[in-house]
Amino acid sequence: MKKKIVYIVCVMFILGAIFCGKRKETYAEMKMLNFSVETKSMTKLSLSWEAGNVTKYKLYRSVCKGKHDNPSEEYDEGETYRCIAVLSRKKTSYLDRKVKKGKIYHYMIKGYKGSKQKYCDKDTGYTGITCNLSSDDDSFSDNPVFADAQSVTLPLTYDYVGFIPDGYEIYRKKEGEKTFHFLTNVKSNKQEELGVTIYTDDHVEEGITYHYKARSYKTVEKKKYYSSYTKPVSVRTVNENGTYKAKFVMNETCAEDEAIILLTGQRGNEKMILNPRGYVNFEKKDDTLNYMDISIVEYSKDGKNWRTYDENQEEDLSLKEDEAIWLKIKRDENYEDVESHKKEKINCAEEFTKFHACLQATYKEEYRYFYMDLMEGKAWTQK
């Protein structure tokens, strides 16, 4: 019985050693050949690689089905590679003439030393042209992104597969227009890193939403080919910092620790949302300096009908270009200042030589500070 057990163990050990010795190497363990695919025409893809210590190469090809937006990233699940050529060790290139226009092809090369595989590498080819368009903050959201009020910067790129474009055609329409109009033709800047071509549209107006789309083109054997149009990118031209007029509004109904300020948004501003709390510091003609925490207690959109500000209300304290808002500010009741500060008046504009206020705000969907200089009559947002 003991001899039988020993015999079984020995057989299992030998079989295990055999199977382990025949373990297949994975793609990650294989040596690479710096394999690359270049588009020569709409029906030709050129494959090249570095020479390896092999006796032969095998080339495999798989084709993606359907239409794709990003050829460099497209792979079919369960894709099937078929052997298209067996080449001698002296070969380091191959021209595939059996491809069709506008298709994505995945290639794999295997290098063998005798019967044992030593190398494996992959790359992608595309018999077409790509085009990508983004705004200067690289946002692809459905909502308009923001640009400077004087210009819009558009980066144009192509994927690393397919043709390198000769240039791009850019189309534009204003908000409210139904159709895109041809704007300009831009030559591709092939020297730029990652193939980025920058176009700056200087013919814009402030406070306008523009929609852009583009397509690339390539001339091959005297025939011009185009990529598909990109998805439209929406850009709104606004001031980098909001600018406003600000002034005291004299009102006899104000208490001594209250004041009314009128704010008027200037052309080219994006919507600003104010936080109701902040501070003021001021200097009087008698050279006394004072600081005080304040909060907005009431507001009006017409200067006549007033609403008490409630932190839980749905309506924002917002201000767009060419809009106005009246704010009633008051010394913050939660501010534990000294007794002398509680007696200070802020409704006596004629006594001030300086009066600055600061609130928190959101502008261009970013956190900002909102500064007011009431003596100069101006206000602005600032990061």
C-alpha cells in the first residue's frame, strides 16, 4: 500500500513539472518590437517594427465594426485576430493593401525563435481622419463654458491613428441662429507637441454664446478627404472679472446701522450670486477708522418692492449684465464688537471719505470675492 501511494505521488509530481514547463507566456511577459502602424492612403496601412532575434514573424489583424468617435481607443469585445502574413526574419515592414476606407484595424505581431514565441506587440491603424475640438478650459459639458469677452481660444487636435490633417475648417453660429456658418480655414500645426493647433477667434462680442464645430481635411493623391464634424462646443464670452457700478442710496427709513447700496452690472458680465454676509471698513472726515461685520437683510430688483432675505429661500441674490439690484445692509447682530462700534452709523454717506465693503460671491461658477468702493462708485469680483 505504501509503495502504491509513493508511486502516485511521483507520477503527480512528474506531470506537474511537465505542465509547468509548458506554461504559456502572457502578452505582458513578451518582448516588444516597437511595432507601429501608419496610414498611407484610404486603402493602405503601413506596418513597421524593429528587428528581433527571431526566425520568423506572424502578422495578425482584427477589424472593428461600425462607426467610432475615438479610433485610438476603440476595441471590440471578443475581437478575432486572423493571420494575414508569415514573414522571414529579415523583414521589418509590411504594407497591408487589403483594408477599406474609414475602418479601424488592430494589428498584432508575433516573433518566433524556432517553434517558441519570443515577441508580441500590438498597434492600431485607421483609414481615415480624426478631429477633436475643445474650448480653452477643456470643458466638454453641455452647458456653455466661459471665454474672455474679447476672444475665444479653440484647441484643435487629432488622434494618433489615421492621417495627420493638413488643416481644419471651423464653423460658428451665435445663440439663436439656426445654422452654422463657415468661419475660417486653419492650417495644421504639425510641429506642436501632441499635434495641437490653436485658433483664436477675435471677432466676438461680449455677453454672447457662440457655438463652434470643426472638421479636419487631408489631400491624398490630389483628392481631398474630410473627417466627420466634431460635436458642437458652446462658449460664452464674458468678462474675466465682473465689473459693476456701486453707490449709496439715501433713504430716510434706514436705521443708523443700515445702508442701501445700488449695484448695476456692466456689459459683458456673467451672472454673479452674492453671499449675504461680509464686512465693511470706512474712514470718516474726522480721520476715525472703523470695521464692522454686516449682512444683507433686504433686497429689491426695482428699488420699490422689497423682500426680506431668508437663508432658506430658493431665489439667489444674483446679478447679470445690465441688471440692477438694491441691497439693504445692516450691522451683523451676531458680531460681538465693542460698545463704541454698536453706536457707529453707516447711513451717513456724506461723512465718509472712504467706504469699502466685501462679500463672498460666485462668478463664472467659481468662488470669488466681491469688493465695493462706495466712494469711487465701483465694484468688481476678484479671485
